[in-house]
Amino acid sequence: MEVPRRQDQSLPERKGQKRKLDQDDVEEDHREISAPSADARQALLSEVSAQVHILNSTFSWSESDRAAAKRATHVLAELAKNEEVVNVIVEGDAVPALVKHLQPPPSGENDRSSNPYEHEVEKGSAFALGLLAVKPEHQQLIVDTGALSHLVDLLKRHRNGSISRAVTSVIRRAADAITNLAHENSSIKTRVRIEGGIPPLVELLDFTDTKVQRAAAGALRTLAFKNDENKNQIVECNALPTLILMLRSEDAAIHYEAVGVIGNLVHSSPNIKKEVLLAGALQPVIGLLSSRCSESQREAALLLGQFAATDSDCKVHIVQRGAVRPLIEMLQSPDVQLREMSAFALGRLAQIRDGSPASVDTHNQAGIAHNGGLVPLLKLLDSKNGSLQHNAAFALYGLADNEDNVSDFIRVGGVQKLQDGEFIVQVLNHLLYLMRVGEKAVQRRVALALAHLCAPEDQRTIFIDNNGLELLLGLLGSTSLKQQFDGAVALYKLANKATTLSPVDAAPPSPTPQARLFFGLDVWLVSISGDAHSFKSSILGSKDSFFINVYLGEQYVNSPTLSDVTFLVEGRRFYAHRICLLASSDAFRAMFDGGYREKDARDIEIPNIRWEVFELMMRFIYTGSIDIATDIAQDLLRAADQYLLEGLKRLCEYTIAQDISQENVSSMYELSEAFNAMSLRHTCILFILQQFEKLSARPGHSHLIQRILPEIRNYFAKALTKPNPHNLRP
């Protein structure tokens, strides 16, 4: 999982570009302006127009013109420091005038050899435009007016060999202006690259003035965010060695910007991430975890979390080089973002990747717990900050996957916290996000964890709506025996929670020996002495009409009393009553009321069924309740299926299910398929999941799993979508 990166930590960056002028920039005309009223707005617009007029009329090397232009740019910059009046400044046509003064005026015959206020006017214009660009709606206007090419030229002012204070100031202001223009604007980021802005910015990382270094790094940080072409060019310009050296700087502002650039370079870019690691970034990044600058600590923790996703070897290096202990200490920081990023990094270190040596990741998990990570992570679950909870929970899910941590987990109340804590509702959305877009290994780990820990009322959301079921089935159908076992355990756990669709776990109840209505709008009480023909017409009036089960009682089983039909089974006569048979199933209704020859026959021969089975089937029809021995249950199931006796069929399935074993579960599943015995089939599925480890050693097991996967999918799809009134949230 890649945690979404705040663009260049936008809030600190934007504030950073609105720094007050250096002392040498301050004129005596320093003013404070608040949000203007109507009259004040008009006065402000007049002031802006006056300064714009000065700029438009002083584009020459005349000393008086340069002094006036310098003053005008500073006045506009001072006004632009108040965001409430930025729109008024732009409305007063200040942008074209400021852009014009980003370049030196043309040289004339009468100009003196010296250039008064060289670099000063350009610096003031760049500073003012950078402040105007703080508002996104003005970024494109400034670029379309031609500012970018001039700003890129200003980045190169030092190349003529003169490195004065004025030169460093104009370079810094140009870099700051590019930062604000490109902030959260992908098209302008691309324009900066096209205008050739990246190579001089990379060159400035080696500049002697630390403020210029910081400004250049800030610009590169913005340009690298979510722009692959810019990232590649920054790396191609050999920025990495200098950036890594900056990580070791004693200046907090320098290493903060450097770690920010590297973080944006590696974000969603696996190849660059590998190059950064090969260039030696890991140790200085770990060193920043102990920095006195909380912003650098936060960025370093986030970057380590991204490094940890590279491979297991990288995780080992992170742990071996001492990252775990400072990360755990950061969990207890008063800084919320610091706690969040350290939890994220620990979570990545604790996750097991597919294809990696299990021992490597388990050592990391055990190391985090051994160094005291469990308790502070559990405390973070009580935070009111949802993102902080999400990252802490993700880390805990990884730690909970290690057997070595189980005792510690239970001792500190971790299992109960994960299962019963209120945070589950808040963290669920984040985990679902991981399950949808994370790496396949992360998706599977989240699905496995949620199968064990989620509340029953969340099962449909997680496993049906967000595809968690397919992830578990993917594990069950994989070629890895461990993954199969993990998937089976999780699915069995899930099935136990879906109590409303558990398989037949009790025999059907016995009815009273009275006529019983099962479907319909009216209640019919039928007497054995009633008009059978009239009754038959009433209940068989249409194909979709209801039917009534009529239980005549034990005394009428194979009794010639009032018998109106006789069955011949294995040469023996069985006396029956059409009214009872008509009410028992569609098969008998079709026999006696359809176009079959049995309709009017007095004696009906029943082939392919044993007397004991037929007698037991008829006893159920007459009484609704029988005892079934296991040695006859399968034959009776076949008869019940043939004559569409659903009640008897369920009773047979229940009896057969009691006899399922590791030796016969495969044949029992085949039996359920042959007679569409769904309850028996579901019982076989759950038995296979429960006994998966033992069954896996038996021949044909893999083939059986592949064969039943579609039915497992169907079972859970129904089980997890059927409403459970006992598990609804209040």
C-alpha cells in the first residue's frame, strides 16, 4: 500500500513562500493591509495601478528608472503578502508589468557601463509573482504571460562568475516563484521541464548559499510530485548524490527539503526507489528519525515505509540499522502526523510479502513486538484521528500474524481491542481501500485479517461488495499449500459468523398429526371423511397454487381402511390414500392428476426401490416424522429426491451429514451433487474447510478443491447476502 502523499507537504511549503522580505529588502514604505472594504478596495486598486504605471514606464537602465522600478516591485510584493488583496493586484494588470521586469532592460548607447540595481528589480518581480501564484487561479495567467522562461534564466545568473548577495537573492526568489507556480498544477510542472528548468535547479543543489539550496530543493520537490517525466529527468541530471549528502546536513531546513524531494521521487516509482537505495540513502534517512526537526522525522518515517515495500532484504536492512526503536519512540510523540507516519512505517515492516522468505518478515514482526511496539500501537486505536487509527490497525494486523507475538498480543489485550474496539467502524473504509488497490499480497493479508476480526454485520460490505471473497478463494485455489490453508481457515471462520445460512444442523421438526398448511393465503382443515375430489380441485386449481401437507397418522400407514390406491413394491402390496399423496408432493400430484397411466389405476407398480425404503418414505408422508438409520439414508435420499419430498430429503441429508469423515467426504459431496442435496453439500464444504490441513495429505485433495471452488463461491455469496436480523447494527 502506498500512503497518499501530501503534495510536497503543501501547507508548510505555501507558508514558506510567503516569507517576509530580508532586512536589506525592506523599504521605509512598509504597510499592513487587511481584507479591503469597498472604499479601501478602490484605493488599493488605484495604488496598484500607480505602481503598474511606474513599472511600465521605467524599463531602462537609467538609475532613476531602476530605483523606481525596484521600489514598485517591493510595494506590490508587500501588498501581495496579504492574500485578501491578491485578486485586486491581478485585476490592476500587475502581472504583465512584473513579468516584463523579470529580465534586464535593453542596453542603449547612452547607458552607463555600470548597471544600477542589477538583479534587484528582477528579484522583486520574482518575489511578487511568487506571492501572487499562491492563489491557484492566477498560476496559469502568470505562465501564459511568459514568466517561466525568464524565471529559468534567473536560475542561471550565477554562471557569469559573479556570486553576490543580490545574485543569490534573485536565484532564490526565482526558485520560490517556480515552486508556487507549479504547486498542484500538472501542466505547469510539465512546462517547467519543457522550458529547461530542471537542470539548473539540480545544479543549484550544490550552491554555496544554503538558502538557495533549500529553494532549489523545494522547487524540485514540487516538480517531482506525480510527474514521472520530471522525476526521471531529475534523476538523469544526477541529483541523487547531492540530495543524499543534504540528508546529512546539520541544517534542519536543508535535510527536510532533501528528504521531501527523495520522498516524491520514489512515490509510486519502484525503479527510482531502487536507484535511491543503491545510491546510499537508507542510512541517512534512518538517521533523520532522531532529528530534532519533527518535519524531517515525519518525512523519513514515510520514506522508510515506502522503502520497506521494495523487498524483504530492504526490510532487513532497515531493521538491522536501528530504525525500529526510534520509530516506536515516535509513536508516543505529541505530534499526530509523526505518530501516523511511524505507525505506517512499522506496518510496512510487519507485513509479509508473497514470495519472500517467511522467516525474514516474521523476525521483523517479532522484533517490533519485542521492542515494545504493541502497547503504543494499541493506544493509537483510541485516537480520534481516523488516519492515525488506520495506520496503527494496519501495523497491528501484521504483528498479529506472527505466532511468536500471540502471547504478548493476548497479554496486552490486543485481540479484544481489535475485535471489540469502536475503531473498527472507522478503520474499515481504509482497510477496504487497501483491499481494492493495494499490492496483491497486502490485499490478501487484509482479507485474511478481516475474515477473522470483522463483525458479522460488516461481512457483506467486505467480502461481497469489496471483492474480499474472491481474494480468499484465490488463496484457496493457489498452488501454495500454506496459502490454501490460510484461505480455508479464514473461510471457515467466515462461515461460522454467517449463522443464518449454516448448513442443516438439526433435524426438521416433527409435525403434529393434524392437517398442516405450509403455503397459501387461507387455512384449510381437511377431514379424512371429506370430499377428496373437491379437495383435490381446490388445491390443484393452478400450477402456482399452494399445497397442503396432510398427515393422516400412523394408523393409516399401509392400511386398507379407506384406501383408494395400491402400490406394488418387490411383489408386495402397499395400501395408500390418494388425498395424502396428493398433498405430499408435486410428483404424486402429477401421477394422479396428470396424463400418466397411473391416474386411474388401482394398482401401481413401483420399480427400482426396496420395500424397506418405500415403506419408510410412505411412513414419512403419513406422519411427517421417522427415524432414519445411516445404512438406509442414502437410498432413502434417492427416493425422496425422485418423489420431490423436500422434508424427507432434508431429514436424510441431516442423517448422512452426521456420518461425514475424512475418508468419505469426497463421495458424500458427489452424492449431494447427484441428488441436488444442498444442505449436505454445504456440510461437506464446511467439513473440507475445517479439516483442510488433514485432508491436504490425502490423494486427490487438490482436484477436489478445484472442483468445489464454484460451489464454495455460491455458498458464501448466498450466506453473506442473506440478512441476519440478529446481527443488524442498532
